[in-house]
Amino acid sequence: MCTSILQVAKNGTHMFSRTMDWHELESGPVFAPRDYEWIADFDQRTVQNKYAIIGVGRNKENAIDMSDGVNEWGLSVQKLTFRNGTNLYDEPQADKEQLAPYEVPFYMMGNYKSVADIVEHLDEIRLMSGKNSAIPYGYPELHYAATDPTGRIVIIEPTVQPMNVIENPIGVVTNAFNFAHQVEQLEDYMNLKPDLQKEGETSVVQPHISTGSFAGKKVPSSAYTPTGRFIRAAYYKEKTDQPTDEKEALISSWHLLNSVTVPKLNKYQHTHSVYRSATCLESRSYYFEPYNRLGITKYQLTDEMLNWKYPHFYNIDDHLRLTEVMGE
């Protein structure tokens, strides 16, 4: 599960927000320094990142498993569950960068400056199953959303290898296999601009993707399915006022995430939104809220931190915070 939303403010600020839908909270805010060395699970090869990153991840032996974040160039990559479309290699591809699917965001943010940089080097990466890996890890099914301060956002899918790149001017990503079909379904809810994207061209996220007419169109359902969340996020993002700056973009993003945040529904499904986050690509600010706390914490990748030599794992406070007023 998971839902990602990219908004652009009037001053050019880009806010990339998401829900992380999982069984339990396993990760927290983390900083990874420049030149950080880690060990890839498939072949135990040493990888050295170039760039500093701040985001959410968990500490592994000899590595950091990072779900999303932003690097020093403003590149942000998120991983999302991707069922029934994943094509992983079983046999070694020794002439390529052999990665477990969950290592991709950390590798990309650690080594690339932009979406264009990722696309240029995508042929160097091969996603590997755990069948012949040094550390067994099964067959993780994930795909990825990547964006940068240019406003270009793409979906990177392992339906084939090298992976497939899908331009996404809608600025919303969920877990469905067929993105084009999701966009077709979206036309039942709004009239999309005819020139939204020309085939074969790169695109950037737009403040508005419709003609502004909703007459005679459907209203989104409350379903938590990937398509239900995609339509709901795109629909309310389209109708929401365009924020002015980073602060307004954060507020807007959090309210949009409310429409796709999955509560605990253990009787009906086994995942819920264990955390929500938002990344400002220009200021390299990372905003984080775990499920129970109902309050946002800001982490920022500052210029000073670019000289730090060691990773830093921040404490997670996943308890309800209240402002109590007693008496008058």
C-alpha cells in the first residue's frame, strides 16, 4: 500500500508527501552522510554513496534500509508496494549494479543528482530476487516514485529490466500495476487538459491538470484500494487551492494525506498508515508524523550536515501529544 502526492506552490516550492502503509512502524528519521559505505544484500558488494541524505529508514547490519527521503541535491525517491508486476532476476548479473528491490531509494539518492541522472544510468541497475542472494530476502515487490526541484516526477517500475520509466504530470502515485489505466479512470471524475502530456516527452507536475469542469462527473468513493486512493488524492489535489510557499504546501499536503490515510482496520486488512511524511525539495526539509503521535517533527539537511562523517538515527516518539489547557 502507500500513496504519494507532489504539489507545487506558487513560489516554485515542491512538496512531496506520502503515507507509508505497513503492518507496524519499523523505521524512523535518519541521516546518512556523504561517502557512506554499505554492503548490498545480494552479492555482499561494498557500495559507496556520494551524497548525503535525510529521510526515514532502519538500521541494518552494514546498511541502512531507507524508504524515502531527500538528498543534498533535492532529489527524492520513495518506494511503494507493487503487486503482480515485478520482474526480478534470479541469476547473477555481475556486470551491473545488483540490488535488492528495497535498496533502490537509498542507492539512487546516494548516487544521483536528479531524475534525469537516474534515467540516464538506469540501465546500470538490475533488481535481484533473493533466490541466489548471499542473504535470502525472498521476492520483494516494489516500485518507485522519484522527483527533484525541476518538478519532474516519474514512476519507475520493474515490469521489465532495465526498469520502465513513466512520466507523471498528475503527481500522484499508489500501488496499481497499470498507471495509464488509472489515468483513464480519473477522467470519470474530471475533464483532464488535452495537452497534459505529449507522448515521448518529459513532463513536470502541474498545479492543475483539469479544465476546471467537474459537471456531470463522479465523486470519489471512500475505498482504500490503490485506484480508490489514487483517484481521491488526484481529485482533492485538483480542487485544493494552490499553496503559496513551503509552509502552506506542508499544511495542504497534510490535509490531502488525510483523504488517503489508512486507519487501523485489523478486522479487514493488515496494514495501516504507520507514518506520514513530506519533503520540501528546495529546502531539503523532511517532515515526519508517526501514526500515534498526531504531531509533525521537522528534520532538515543543512549545509553544515554535509560535513558530518557518520549516520545519525533520530529517536522516534510514537505517543500521543496533546496541548492541555486547564481552567480558563
